[in-house]
Amino acid sequence: MLIILLGPPGAGKGTQAERIVKEKQLAYIATGDMLRNAVKTATALGRKAKQFMDQGQLVPDELVVEIVRERLQDPDCAKGALLDGFPRTVSQAIFLEQVLPTVCSGIDRVFSIEVDEKELIERLTSRRVCSDCGASYHLKFKPPQVRNVCDQCGGDLFQREDDTLETVRERLQVYKNQTEPLVKFYQDKNLLERIDGNLEIDQVYKQIAGIIEKL
Ligand code: ADP
Ligand code: ADP
Ligand code: ZN
């Protein structure tokens, strides 16, 4: 099975992904997490990616497709995978179509998680992320049980450098210009499911799980 989560920054992709991969035992491929790790460990990729990420711009396609190509070869992807934050451009989507036949039978569903802009800004500017496992929290909507400590793994929570109001605005614009065209791209292929992401976390999950159930 191959599932793609599409949606603007703050839509809840990571939050939903955490539950879906656990429930469905899918490999989790989040290019944002992979890139942040590369920046943290200062690899060659990380050094190139950092400037783009800090500014809220996309990392160039040729860098991102290489990490996805490698990741798809890992043994855990054989039983199925969930892609979070990839593809983000039409050219990445075309790359995926070309590489997928060597990995699995193809894309099963693309979920477009749709949320109002005002809500996205509120979610992102109070988001906290686990430095160890990448789990997402929110100061108001999803606070951890112990302040600044991850419920899942006990790791420290931090605020992403790109979750400032200014960079968030830039990222939302980048989404509209470069990623939103993928909604139509996948709709034309009859793979798209629109999900109301304004609802509570459990309600959003129910919509997605209900569709995956029938695949
Ligand atoms: P994305 O991966 O799409 O950028 P996240 O899953 O990190 O989004 O969620 C963004 C922020 O919004 C986090 O702080 C998260 O806790 C919170 N959040 C996620 N889903 C919801 C929801 N349905 N309602 C309220 N807050 C949410
Ligand atoms: P969010 O959870 O807010 O949607 P991500 O964690 O997915 O953000 O991505 C953070 C940053 O990493 C992006 O702003 C971009 O710079 C970079 N990035 C992640 N995935 C991709 C991708 N598929 N193509 C290009 N850049 C990416
Ligand atoms: Zn954690």
C-alpha cells in the first residue's frame, strides 16, 4: 500500500501520519524530518538544504528526490509506505511515478488535508516538535502531558526555526504556488480524497481511516 498526505504546512499531516503508520504498519517517509536530520548532523545534503528551509523555500527537487529514492529501497518499505510532505512539486510527482514500479504497484490514495489559513497560522506558531522522534504537539490544541517532554519517547520538545509568523506566511505562499497544483494532478488520476482538516484530530483521523479501511 502507498498513501500520500498532501496539505499545507500545519494541516496535520505529521499528526495523522503518526496514527496511520502505527495502525496500518506502514513505513513512514517524511522528507521534512529527513531534511531536518541532515541539517542537524551537518551532512553535505544538510548544508545545502539549510538555507532553503530557513527561508521557508522548497529544497531543490534534485536533492529531495535522491533521499526519497534511497529511502524507498529500505526493506521496511516493501510492505507499504506513507509519504508525508513528498511530493511537493509536479516534477517530484513525476519522479515518483517513474520510480514506484520498482517498489510497489503504485499509489493507492492521496489525501488532501484542507484547513483554513487563519487556523494554519495558529497551529504553526504554537507548534512544538520532539527533537528525538519528530512527534508534533501544540501548546493549546495538543499539549504534552509533561511540559516540554514528548509523551511518546520522553525527548525534549522544541520550536522549529521556520515556525515563526514571517516564515509561516512564506511557506503558505510556497504551498499555494508550487504544491497545490498537485491537488488537480492527483484528482485527474482519480486518486484524490479531500479531507476536512479543520475538525478535531480524532475526527480528521476517522475520515482518513474510513477510506483506507475500504482499500
Ligand atoms: P503538518 O505536518 O501538516 O505541518 P502537524 O501535524 O505538525 O502538521 O500539525 C501542526 C500543528 O497543529 C501541531 O502543533 C499539531 O499539534 C496541531 N494539530 C494537528 N492537527 C490538528 C487538529 N486537527 N486540530 C488542532 N490542532 C491540530
Ligand atoms: P510542514 O510540516 O510544515 O509541512 P515539513 O517538515 O514537511 O513542513 O518541511 C519543512 C521544510 O523542509 C520545507 O519548508 C522545505 O524547505 C523542506 N522540504 C520538506 N519536504 C520537501 C520536499 N518534498 N521538497 C522540497 N522541500 C521539502
Ligand atoms: Zn518523541
